[in-house]
Amino acid sequence: RSKKNDNAGVLARKEVAKLLEKGKDELARIKVEQIIRDDYYMESMELMEMYLNLMIARFGLIESVKHCDLGIQEAITTVVWATPRMQGDVSELKTIKTLVQSRYGRDFVG
């Protein structure tokens, strides 16, 4: 995680504390829900980075084998599944999904 995101989390938590002090429980609840969503999103981005690094490391295998090897299948299918959910922030995922589809076929990508 970046220091910038950690600092933003600390500031958001302080904001929640201030809202609770002022008796604005509903606004604090909404803010907490946003903090949780942001945390989950950051964790999912870190997981995507790990899977993409695995795909890079196994690029020779991807290039040389016509079917998706079980050792990288989880990484590839996760990246494909996450593409429509994250392509707004990482536009390159669409290109990766297209390349995977051309390599393994439309049925693999689903």
C-alpha cells in the first residue's frame, strides 16, 4: 500500500470520529462504509498486481502452450473476471483480456 492511501485512511477515520462527536451517526456510518469499500478495493488491486506479475513471469509458458496451464489458470481467470470491474482505473486490463481471448478462445474468457 502506498503512504498516500494510508494517510487518506487515517484522515477518513479522524473524520468519522468527528462526525460521531457531533452526533452525526448516519453520516459516520456512510463514511465507514466508504472506508471499507476503499480498503477492499485497494486489497483487490494488490491481488491483481500479484496475478499480473505471475502472468509476466510465466509469459513464456503462456506463449508456448495452446491450453491454459493449471499453474497460471487462477491468475488468468481472475484477471479476466476483474477486467469489467476495474478497467475504469486500469484500462490496460481490457487489452490483456482481449489477448487472453485470442490465445485461449472465446469460451475460456466467457
